[in-house]
Amino acid sequence: MNTVTKLLLSLAVAAFLLCATVRLQAEDQDRCQRRVAHAEHELHEAIDRHGRHSKQANHERRELHSARERCWSEQHRWWDEHDHRWHTDRDWDEHDHD
């Protein structure tokens, strides 16, 4: 193999790895976003069915907190389902659904 062929092969492998990394990051972001959106939905359902201060609603608040914490620990950002945007500060309000 000559030098040009090795260089082209190296560039092709690097491009493949870069694309795979970008795709995996996007999947992680989607998973995080879906997890928080689901937790938000479950909390709203619990509030509607059992009341704002019910044990079911409190359980779902803890689930939402866990989903946000997981996003934060994995990606140093979290999904705000109400505003439909990512936050890069750990600034969620623990009492936003009280």
C-alpha cells in the first residue's frame, strides 16, 4: 500500500467514526428528551387523576427529578418539555409542578 492509499483509508475510517459518534450522541439526546417528556406526561396524568398533592403525583415528581438528573449527569444539560428547549444550566425548579 502506498502512502496516498493509507492516507485515504485513514481518512475514511476517521469519517466513519465521526459519523457514528455524532449519531450516538443524537440518539442519547433523543432518549433523554423522551425520558423527560414521558416523566412530565406521567406527572400531569397523576395530578389530573389523583390531585396535585397526592402520593402518586409526588412519586411522579421524583421520577421527573430523576429523569432531569440523569440528563444532567450524562450530558450536562436537560430538556424543558414546557418550553421545548435544552437548558445548559442546572436551573430547573424542583417545585414547578406543586
